[in-house]
Amino acid sequence: MINPYSQAGHRVRFDWGPSGADVVGAGASVVAVVDVLSFTTALAVAADQGIEVFPYRWRDASAQEYARRHDAVLAVGRSQVDAEHPVSLSPVTIRAASGVSRLVLPSPNGSTIAQRLAEAGATVIGVSLRNAAAAAAWTASRLSGEPDTVVAVVAAGERWRADESLRPAVEDFWGAGAFVDALDAHGFGALSPEAEAAAAAYQRVAGRLPAALHDCASGRELIGNGYPQDVAIAAEVGASRSVPVLSGASFRVQLSG
């Protein structure tokens, strides 16, 4: 029996988190991982600056050793930024980074999902609101003439601190929807009902996305913690032509158009 959750029969599929990624990502030619606040936004900003990014699952003692092995700078937690450790998951610090060519970017959500899918053999790309249109154009061009190929779109979501269960984060739904909507504009279908729902959610707020991003729960959290510019950078819809593609252990930039 075909797994009903795999959305078989649809060329563009959508689901949430690591478990959803395992199901819709199985057999997909390209998997777009979306973690708008902030992993994939940070990834797009790094790609714009030509920085090679090594995703890592944990921000612990092993991350420092991993960065040393790859001759890379380790991104620390936002609150740990200082003169000695100037780069964090915050896109603001990445944009301001000087002399950084290789970066280890720990993230329990987007980074973990990306590594998990790559290990399963998928081509993984990082998608945010900044580069959703470019990523869709790159994907459509790469898979043109291959009508049987599948694209899976995975919204990372967040984790509730109380029990670590998945919190579907609306900004990731919008980012996924922006990518799906752009793919559909390239004639790349058919969309699963789940993918159609993501596109519809994006279309609903597309004309006022910066305001919506600032007002959603994750945006309010970052602003309340003193990082309003991270939300502002995430809201730069369509500002980037960079498509971060996971190749081996790291994301390297491809340019669309």
C-alpha cells in the first residue's frame, strides 16, 4: 500500500518538520528546506556574500571541533556574540562579517532537516522569503524536460520549549508557499493539496508580508528579544538571486537567472 502521507501522484509536495521531510522527501529530486526565522534567511545572506556554510545539528562542544576540522568560523548563539565571536545565526551578524569565507551554522531545525535529507540522497536547497523566486527558477530550470521528477518542500517549524514538540511556524508556511507559488508560475505541477494550501497562505499576505512577518509570533519573539533587524532582513522578499545548494558537507551558492 502506498503511504497516503507521501502525497504520491503530485509533483510538488509539502510537509512539516523532520518526520514530514522523511515522508515527502523520499524519492524527491530536489528538497527545499524553509526555516525563515532564521536558518535559511541566514543561509541566503551568507550565500549573497559568497560564504560556504556547513550546517550542523548541535550548538555544543562538538560544534567547535567540527568548525576547526573544516577551517571555518563557528556561529554562536545570538546572546553570545562579542568581539571574539562576532557571527551568530542572526543574519545581521553574517551581513556584517568581515573576512569570513567558511561558516559552521548550527540549527536544531533547518540545519538538522537539511543534513538528514542530504544523507538520504536528495539535492537539498535552502529557501527563504529572500530567495524563494530565485530558488524556484533554479529548480524549474534544473528539472526541465524531466516530467517525472518530484520537488518536496519542507517547512522546518519551531519547537515548543515545554516538550520539544513541533510548532508549525506561519513564517515557514509563507516561505514554503512563496516557493511553491513561484514554481507553479513556471508551470511546474501538479501541486498536492498541502502544497496548494501553502501557496494560498503566501498569496493571502504577499502584499503586506513585512508587516505580517513582524506581527507573527516568531517575529514578535525576535523583536522582543532585541533583534528587530533579523526580522527586517527576513522580510526582504525577492532580494536575493542566490540559491544555497547542499553539496557534501556544505551549502555552496548557485545563481539563478
